[in-house]
Amino acid sequence: MRLEGEQTFQDANDADFDRDDFDEEVGWSAEMQGVETEDGLPADRFLDRELSWLQFNQRVLEMAEDPRTPLLERANFLAIFASNLDEFFMVRVAGLKRRITTGLAVPTNVGIAPQQLFDEIVERAHELQLRHARAVQDSFGPDLEAAGISIARWDELSDAERDALSARFDAEIFPVLMPLAVDPAHPFPYISGLSLNLAVRVRVPGEAEEQFARLKVPAVLPRFVELERLDGQQRFLPLEALIANNLDEVFPGMEIVEHHVFRVTRNEDVTIDEDDTENLIKALEHELSRRKFGPPIRLEVSEDIDDDTLELLVDELGITEHEVYRLPGLLDHTGLFQISGLDRPDLRYTKRVPVTAAAFLPNDQDEVTDLFKAITRKDVLVHHPYESFATSVQALLEQAADDPDVLAIKQTLYRTSGDSPVVAALIRAAAAGKQVLALVEVKARFDEQANIRWAKQLERAGVHVVYGIVGLKTHCKLMLIVRRENGRLRHYCHIGTGNYNQRTSRIYEDFGLFTDNDQVGRDITRLFNELSGYAQEKEYHRLLVAPRHLRKGLLTRIERETAAARAGRAARIRLKVNSIVDEQIIDALYRASRAGVEVQVWVRGICSIKPGVPGLSENITIRSIVGRYLEHSRVFAFWNDGHEEVFIGSADMMHRNLDRRVETLIQLTSTEHMRDIQQLFDKAMSPQTASWWGEPDGTWTRRFEGPDGTPLDDLHRDRMIQIQRRKRAR
């Protein structure tokens, strides 16, 4: 389970993980399944999405391994890697295993058998997880200790410290523990997914027969117990170590034969048949209660586990030997989020506070900006986290909630935070008598329970809460404010690439457009009507909306660039996405490359394109940037014979984003905004900027130093400096 506000490089919008894509594999055409196309695109033109995702998580790990990354940021990356891998197993690996088990699996988009892919994934995951564990033990641990922070072992503590900890164990931990014996009267207990456990073998003194017991490490307690400082050293002891060394208190009168730590990962996906469900909330709550009972798909054990204990766990859990991960050191490195949160600014990135967007700065320091007037002057494009969410999105919504001239607010909510000012403002607006509509996506993966809670709270406050269109997730990021001005209604709109979440806005890189354009207002009004009522809008003017128009709109523009290149004219396509998997889009890009179109793809995670292949993709370049912030915005730019078209929005190039979700892209019209985004692209694609370069075989080459060993430019640092220097245009 993710912690509140935790930084994770698994997409906040679950772009990387969804079981829907497995179900859609059945519908893939033969053209897509490892077969050459009629116009000669080769059969082996795609990279597998699962293996590509593992390459992405390797990039996260490389940030953690790099000694130039500040130490507590390395702890964060190590925890992110572990959290990402957990979710990868819970959804993607579990989904693939489910299909193999049920006999429903078909060849993948790269034309290999599902079992072969499963074996490759498991082998690669083993390599990465072992590399991760060794990075923690062999490099991060010693570096942490050198910086005055250590994760201690029990045998390193003095007798006095052990006595004090044992007393603390008796008072604070022992009452929470629940040992479960396994014998004819006590069947093997259910092991909840991602819980940390001790497998304990005991016996009556003097007797040969051994008994087995499972002891769960309580997740309600901090993973690391802080010790008294020693010679200025800040020290921590893993909670499981404290429990393990006080087992005689848990099993009094018994001899402790063996004890080992283990952890199980389960299939924790949920499936709802919305067409047969009268009450979506009740059905989803029922499925969530069943989530923890999914079949196991991974068993992590300590490296020194004995054969008898391991055999018992494997047999009782019903898993195969190749699903066992024997690891050195600690298990469950998501606990390092606790270490990464320590108050040591000297071990972090230099603190940078988001600035207020120049267009929203007040004329005088003591004034409060009227955001409606600012937006009326001109469209405003805000770039988070460099520019503040609180003084833009949040401030506009709060101003609208308190403004007597505002008549209605409509808002999509995909993921939000535990103390959401967005939700608070919507509730306040409803209490003031305004018409308020909140479209809450209760099926947002791993945030379902939180979103159900918000939906109920909003409903109780008088907000009209809807859940979108049956069979589709609503993933678009929209806010519409209707205000009466001078006897007429004006629409103020925000269209973003990220969630309305003030916590993640400090970490996730996203764009948001504020506009009072009448045409955009009519487009978004029609879209909200379609989402909350009964309508099938045939045409939007500034928007591309999935699932009806977005795929066709992008393909049309890619084909237009292809035709221009064939005619000898300049042509260029630039895409910035979290993931690009959709075969039809990729094939269109291959055809564009063959025609001579310059294609630049800036991708954070999964990429199924093979760049730089002669005769196929020599005009396609792929870059990835992993660093201080999570690259999250989606941008689509087309040269269009010099009349550039630039779109921003919520959609990735994946099957479900284009066909099974409500997604929105908006076309930018400001020359200033388009120039800014193109300059950002220039910086990201430059060989002088630190990045990973995608290779034809699916590997990624890290380029962080120049030939003379000097560091290359840091895009995140340089972008922050650039935006901080902006001044308001008077």
C-alpha cells in the first residue's frame, strides 16, 4: 500500500499497470502479433512492454546507485524501485500468470509465447531485485553510515541497549503481536500480500518434534526503531530484528530452533462488470474486500533461510520454485521511505520552492491576485512543480468557491490527497449554494478506497457526484467554472496533464492551461454533459477526446507529417508521454520515419519502439529523463508545414488510454506557450542534457557525463532556474 504523499515512479495515473491490456490482447489483429505488414514493416518491430517496464525501473535503480545522487534521495529511489516492483508483480505479472493458468493467453505483441515471456520477466526481475538488494547492502549502507546514519544489527548493540530495547518491546510491541501456530488444530494461516513476516520453528525443550508458527511484523508500527545516538551517529534497528531477538517472550517455555523473514506478493487486482452492476460503489467495495485474498505470485525470503522452512512455505503457499526470491540483507525496502524522510537537508537535493506563475503575480506584494482577471487578460500555461499548484489551480478553485458571481463548478477527480484543499473548496462551494459537480473515478487503481471515501463525503455535502460512463475510466483532468459577468456567463477552464493533488504537484512534472476561451468552454461543457448525462458529442473544436476522436486525430496528424516528408517538405513529430505501447500509433511513426520525418519521443517509462533501426526507424530518437521530479506531462507537437500544432493532455499511447478511457488533449494557441514547450523539448533532446538514450535492442544507455567527465546539464535544475527568473509582463 502506498503511503500518503509518498513519491513513487509508478505512474500516479497508473499508466504503467492495468490488467485491461491483457484482456485486450485477445483482440489484437494478426498484423500486430509478430507478423510482417503488407507495406513491409518487419515482424520483430516491437519491444515487449513488460520487459521495457523493467528497463524503466532499472533507470530508477541507477539513480539510487549513483554516488552523485544525494544520499537520502538515493534512499528514496531505492524505496521507489521496491514499491514499483511490488505493483508490477501485483498487476502485470499476476495478470500474465492468470492468463497462462486459465489458458486464455495469446502470443504477445512481439510474437513470443506467454510462458516464454513469463520466464523472461521472472529471470530479469530476479536479476534486478538481487542487484537492488546488493546496492542497499554494499554501497548505500556504508555511505549512509559514513554520513552519520546507520541501520544497526542486534549483535552490534551493547547489553544495556538490548535490555532497554527489550523493555520497549514488552511495553510497545508485544501487545500488538499475533503469533499463529500451525498444527492439526491450526491450519496454515492466510499470509496477506506485502506483509513482512517471521517464519518461526520451535520445539518443547528436550523433544525432537518441531512446530511451525507465523508471526506478522505489525505494519501499524514504524519499520525502523530509532535508537539513542552514539558518538553523534543517528541509529535505527529494523523492527523485525527487535521482534526476532525477543521471540522467547512470544513463545515462552519453547526452544527457538530457527527464524527467518519472508514476504508474499499476491494478485491484488480487482475486476468489476459494470454492465451487470446496479451500484458501482457497493460492487467495488465488495471486490476491494476480496483483493487481499488473491493468489500468491512471489515469495521473498532471507538469503539464509533453511531448506525445511522454505519447503514448508512453498508447499503451503502453492507457488513454484522460480517464484522464490532469496535476497541478502533486509526484505521490503519500501521501508526506506522512513529513512529518506529524515531531517538532513545536507543529504538532499537543494531545496527549491515552486514560484507563482508570472501571470498570477500581484501588482503589489500586499495584494491578492484576482485570478479571473489574470486569465481574462490572456491564457496562462503553468508548469508544475516549478510553478505552484497552490497559487494557481488551488487558488482559482478557492476564489471560485467564495465568489458570489460564480454559479457552477464542475471538476474531475482521479486521485487526490488525504487533506485535499480541492475537495474542501468543492464542499464550501456547495454549502454556498453553487451548483457543484464532481466526477470521481472510483476505479483509480490502488486509490479505490480513498476515492470512495471522497465521493461519499462530497455527496453528504451536497455536491452532485457522478462516476462517468459505464465501461470507461474517466482519466481527463478538467475544471470548469461558470461565472456571471456584466449580464453574461463566462467559462473559466483548466485542462491539465496531472491530478488535482497538491501533494504530488510538488513532485510530478505537469502542465496546466487556464483559459476563458468561449469555444473551449463550450467544448468542456459538452464533455461534462456527456460524462454526467446521456449524450454522444460528435465534434469538439479545441479538444481531442478519447475514445471517440483521439486516436483518429493523432493518426491523421502523423500521416500529414508523413505526406509532407514524402513531398520533400520539412516535417517533425515530437511526443512526450509516460508510455508508448499502442501498435497502431507506433506503426504510423515507423512509416513517418521511413518517409523522412524527424520523430522525437521523450518517454518516462514503457517504450515499445525500436529506434535507430536502418530502413525502419533511423529518424526516430528516444530519450528518457529520471531525476528529481517525475516526468508526467503528455505533449504532442506536429510541424504542420510551419504552422505548428501543440497539444497537452492526459493520454498516454496505450490501448486503454485511446480506446477504454475518457482522455482529453487541448490544442495550445499561444505562440509564447508553444515556443516554451518546444524549447523544453530542445533541452531534453540535447546531447548536452543528462538522460538515457533508447537503443534498438530495448536497452538504455545512460549519458550523464561529457567526454571530459564533466556532468551534463540537469534539466530539472535548469528548468527551475529558468522559471524563477521570469518576470511578470507589465
